[in-house]
Amino acid sequence: MREYKDLYTEEIQKAAPYRQNYLKSVLRLAYSESKKVGEERKEYITPKKLKENRAKYVSDFKKIIGKPLFDRSKKCDVQKIFVGIDEQGYIYRLVFEFEKDIKFCGLLFVPFDAKEKLSLITVLHGGDGTPELISDMYGENYYSHITRRIIDRRAVVFAPQLLIWDGKRFGDKFERFTINSRFEMLGGSLTAFECECMMGALDYLSKSDYVDSERIGITGLSYGGYYSLVMAVLDERIKSVYSSCVYNDRVKYSRVDFVYRDMAKKFLDAEMTALISPRALYIEAGKNDLYFNLDGAQSEYERLKEYYIDNPSKLVFKATDTGHKYDETDDGIEFLFNNL
């Protein structure tokens, strides 16, 4: 191989302005184009158009998030494994085996006095979490005892495991974004896949002797808050939603597994959650949230309100005094149950 001598060299920082200008121009292009398609989005969906053809918009949303890559109706074998008893009731692990050898799992909490049909609430953990963590089985956490507070209301709780646990703490390291990319290559997404799993769990639980299938709600924090919104769009059995610390300006917070091709032309957070209307929706955002700025949540809420003009009591937005965690007051929980 030839030797190269007397080549020109320079300090790394000399080219920094050019790299920075390139970066800024790319970000500027993405942001400006996102603003332009806002007009296209306004033309695509309005409160009037949604009322006239709700099924079309839900169908369009399903096409955008992609296929789940399996069909929950073809197979659902369930293992119910007793875990233990505590002061609130019985705890079980559920393993749902769907077609294609999919094994979806979660925790089920059944109050002691479940002698009649009770409300069913799905409780969704956030990033790096697990159903055990959100249910106070691993000690201190940032979920403000949400699972336990809901069980106190005499509800059956299902807390599923989403594919977002902390690989360092809980083992089994993986790259969620890489897996999502593989699903997208096949016309799907992890969002569509995991929602199909959760809807399969609802199929099973809604038929149990201790669940009132007419009183189904959902709540989640952060990633779980996002999934709670998407689940309510996809499954009309869900009557009431309590989403914490995720609803926001999706152009600014465009995580790769929260956005999909051409989504800005049809559904940002306001339009997506409009598909939940007129069912009940409670959104909270932390004033001191280090992950999601409060302003973005408030601006999307202002756009969402027009879809709830006929049912204003079914939509609530609260700016909490906390950071990226559930509100410690019961406002959201009370709304969730009052609207079942």
C-alpha cells in the first residue's frame, strides 16, 4: 500500500461551523415542512368530517401505524399463574400465547371481594419499566402508587409488560428502535403489534366472571401514556382514558416509534386523540417535566378541544406541579372511574 506523506491536516473544530450549519439546515427543513403540511392536515380532518365518517379516520390511522403482523383472533391460549396474596387481593401472572408463538405477559390484580363484576383498568408502565415496578413490587419508583390506588377503587387491574424495560436493571438487553425498524420493513410497527397483544388480553379478561365488560378503562405514564391513547383509538371497548406525561407537540418530540410515514399530514396528537371522542379523555402534563415541555401539551390540547365541543365534560387537561410522574392527587383517577 502506498504511503501518504505531507498531507494537509487541520484542527477538528475548524470544520465545526460547516457541520453545525448543515445540521441546522436539516432541522430547519424538517420543521418548516411539518408546519406546511399543517394546512393539509386541517383540510383532511375536521370535527364535522370526523362525525360524518369516524370509521374512515380510524381505518386511516390503522394504515399509518401499520399491521400488527399477527392475528389475535386465530389463537389465544392463556396461562394463569398464581403469584401471591397481599393486603389488596390476589396477584397472578398471565401469559398469552398467540399465533406465531408470540408470548405476551402481564400481571393481573383481583381484589378480595370480587364477588360481582368489577371495572377493568389496564395500567401501562413507561420507558425502562415493568408491570412489577409500576405495581410497587420493586420498592421506590416514580409511578405514585398508581396500580395500588386504582385497586383501592375496587377494580381489577391488568398491567402488561411492554417491550421497553431497562436491560441493565432487568436483564435481556435489546434495541427497541432496531426491532421497530424490522417491523416497519414488514409493513408493521411495534405500536400496532403491542396494541394487538393488549386487545387480545382484553378479549380474554372481558369474558371473566369478575370483569364488567361495559366498564373498561386504561391509563399509562410516558410510553404507557402514549399506548393508552393509541389503544383507545383502536378499541372502542375502552370507555375512559387517563394519559400522563406524553401528550405533546409530536413534531418537536418525534421519537421514531411515536411517528410514522406521512403522519404529519393527517394525525398529530390532537387529531389522533380526536378519534377517541366523544369518549372520556383525561390528559395531564407536568410543569417540571424534563422530557416533555408543557407548552407543547397545552397547544395540542387547544386544538383538540374543538372535537369535544358537544361533550366538554368528557375532556380534561391538567398541568400538574410535578415532573415526569403521575399526579399524586386523585383527580385523574376520579375522572377515569366517573366516566366508565
